[in-house]
Amino acid sequence: MTQQPSSQLPEATADLAAVWSNARQLHPIYTDMAREFAIDVPPCADLEAGVETPGRESVEQAQQWLNEMDDTIQVHQLRQFLQTSSRMDAECLIDLLQHYLRKNPKTDSLRDKIDFLLVQYFSQIAPTDLKDDDADLEYVARALEPLLGSIELKPPVWLNSLHRVLDSARRCRSLDELLHGGVLEQGRKAKAQAGELFYLPIALIAFTRFGYLMRRVFFRLMHEDLNHVLEGLNELEERGVETIDCRRAQFSAEEPIIRLRMICQSWKVMFQAEYSSGQPLRMLVDLRASIDAALGPDSATGNHAGAPGNTSATETTVPAAVTPKHTKRAVAAASAGASAHRVPARDVASPKHAGQLKPVADETPEFEISAEPPQWNQNSES
């Protein structure tokens, strides 16, 4: 490994012990991530060997290794790793955050990592029964003291935009409206426009609170959409309908209702799309639109004709025809299909758990539906 120029080392280069300690703390985390995501960065021999008192050259090589890993690891990989790794407890989150907060220059990627990890750290340590009104700036500031220290809570005026975005998010009636109504773009714009001011301690506290409360809005809408879909499926069954056209949601033109119910029940308990975008989220949004289209404008379950998701031209609004009942194979396929999205997680059925859930991986920004249509294996077996 070539030696990193001294100008790219931390300002406290003289304190080799501190640099080495930081490298040793992050080494097992980054090694696991490199293995999971096939990151091809040459290892640092002395870090691998666990050398206690390395020379200056070894410390510089370790710092270079960290820099290369930092440049390679993306925020969506951090999300996925937190979902699947038992290593990522609050202490590891603090180690990562302290490392990122010390880094220069402050790139957009670094900002997004810090933003995500701060929200994740607060979510892990916050009580599950914490009410939104109680999660004020003072409360969040106390929780982040191990990272940011004690600060004076006088937020600048430009942070008021976060309150407006939260108010808009809370007025959303569906997950589709939140994802496509421009609310999330406003939040991302506020973060981008902050520039270097984003790293002010008061701004870090405000953005952490904002991200945490946005997660809660997201979970509320996600579960409301799931309940809306399940109620719609029940009403269709009462009408004698057995299959509906769900091509919009990447299912079949004659999808058995009982299979859709099984998948939705699995999502209700095991849904992992959380706070980031992904295939299951898009399916949920499009499935709600399919149910609303099948029910028609006079449904007893709500204002289906005016539902935000009922706007696509890719699916007919003619009510589904009754077809022969599904077979046991369809039920097995439903279970297998839903299981494809399962990963170990805490219970998501209750809103009080929303603050503690872990995000799924995705390469797109937070809360944004992927532009690529999802693919569902219709013939998968359990």
C-alpha cells in the first residue's frame, strides 16, 4: 500500500495513538462491511494482525485504509448493514459518528451518512413510548450530548423550514402522497442548502429531530395504507370477487385476493422498507391504487376514487371479474414471495416501535420510490 501524503492525515497527526485507536475501533465494522458488499480495498496488515504499538508508517497506512473505505462505503450500505449486523449497537454508532464528524472535506455523501447515523442513534436510545411533542430540541440535545456536548439551544431562523416540512408531512393522507407530493424534496432541499451550517451542533440536533419525526410520519402512513388495502380486500371478498387486476403493482392480471391478503399480513409484521425507498414500498403504493380501482368510486371503505395513488394510466379501472378460486400452489407462492423481503427486525405492528426500527438498503435517497419497476417472482415456492 502506498503511503498517504501527510497533508491528508488528520490535524492531530502527532497523536499516533489516537489515530491508531480510532482505526482499531472501526476496523471490525469496516471489515464486515467490505465482506458483505464485496468492497475491494487492500487490507492493512498491522490492523489485521492487531498490532498494539505500531510505527508511524503503519499508522499512516491504517489512516489511508480508513480513507479509502470511507470513500467507497455508501449511505445505503450503512442502512443495510445496520439492518443485518448485530455489531451495530449505540457504541458503534458513536464511534462511526465521531469519526465522520472529524473528517474533512465535508462532502454530500459524508453529510448524508452523518444525518442518517444521528437519526439512527437517537432512534435506538429513545424510549419506544416517546411522544412526538416530547421529542423537542431540548430532549434531542440531551440525548446527543455524548456526541455533541452541551450547547445553547438558540436555533437560527433558517431552521424553521424543517417545522414547515414536518407540518406538510403530517397532513399527508397516504404513503403515495408523502413520497410523491413534494414534501420529501423540501426536506432534502433544506439539508442541501444548509451547506457547512449543517454541522453546527444546533443544526445537527434540529436535523436529527426532523429525521426522527419524519420516520414516525412514514410509519403511520405505511400502516394506514396496509390497513386500507386489507379493508379493501375484505370488501371485495364480500362482493364475491376472487381475483383483481394488479399489474400496476407488478402482480398478475388475475391476482387471487387471498394471496394478496397473505402478503399484506406479512408486510404488516415484517415490513422492512421503512424510511428508505425500495421494491416493497412501491408495491404497497401501487397495490393500494389497484384495490381502489377494483372497488370503484362508491366503495364503503373510503374515498377510493380520490385516493392519491389512483392516478396511473397503466391499469384499467373496470372492476375485476370473478374467476375460479386459487390453488394451494398460489398460497405457497404468496408465502414464499412475502418471505423474500424478510430480515431480522423488531416488531413493526405498533406505531410505538417506529422509532427503533432499522432501515432496509437501497441506493436511492431516503423516502424516495425507486424509478425502476419492482420485480416479483410469481412462481417462487416456499
